[in-house]
Amino acid sequence: RRHTRYWRDWSSDVCSSDLAAQRETATQAPATLGSDGAIELLRLQVPAALRQIWLEAERAIWEPWLLRQPGFQGRELFWDPWQEQGVLLIRWACRQQWHAIPAAEVSRVHQAFQQRARALLRRAGHPVAAEADGTTADCFPLLFSGEAQAERSLTQPG
């Protein structure tokens, strides 16, 4: 989920007001970032019909794992109904703690997430996609992986 580290054209991104009203948050500590804090930004393909399955698999696998990670400060999940994408903002106290997580560990958790998602898809009667070579495709393919730094927030009074 965090293996690609390059910036893409952000012109296709939607503003947060375009995202679905439902937003889920997992927080370990207050979501204020220090000056060296980082935000992991992920976009996944999440078809409307599979949105609840995605959320359930995220809650069951990624959420408990993230809560155990040093430096994890919180996570917000959004769903973009126009592009049918899940948008994840994962807050880290510092990028060093985030990047210190071994890729093999992330891969192990990703595989557990895929297994859980496939089981939920089958239980709900949805087919599980396969690649041309016969391997099973990711249930919710990663479309973008990037990093952001927090800037000043503006909140409407009231």
C-alpha cells in the first residue's frame, strides 16, 4: 500500500466537500501533527456496491494493526462516490516512524486484508476477480500512494 513514492497529477482529485458524508476515523492520540508529522495519502478503487465490504475489511485488519504502530496518530476514511474511490488519510507523528515499518510487515497485513475482503465478497455473493495469469487480483486496487504534510487548518466558527 505504500510502495510507490512519487507525485502524480492531482487535477483529478476532488475536494473534500465532494466526498461522501460518511467518514470513519480511528485515532490513537490527538490528531495534531508536529512539524515533522506526515500524512500518508492512499486512493483505492472501491465500487459503490462493495463500499461496505471495503469498510468492514479495513476495520477488521488495518485498523487494529495501525493502532499498534509507533507514531500512528489517526486515520480517516472517505469515499468518493463520483470516482468510486476510497480515500485514506493516515496521520503519523513523524515520517521516520512511518517509514521504519518494514515493507514485509506491510505486505503481510495487506495479504490479510485481501483474504478478509475476499471472504466478505464470497459471503455476499460477489465474484472474486482473477488476473490473466490465474492469480487473484486485489479486491480494492491501489490507484495512488503519496505523502503530505499538514498545514494550517481552517474551521468555520460556530
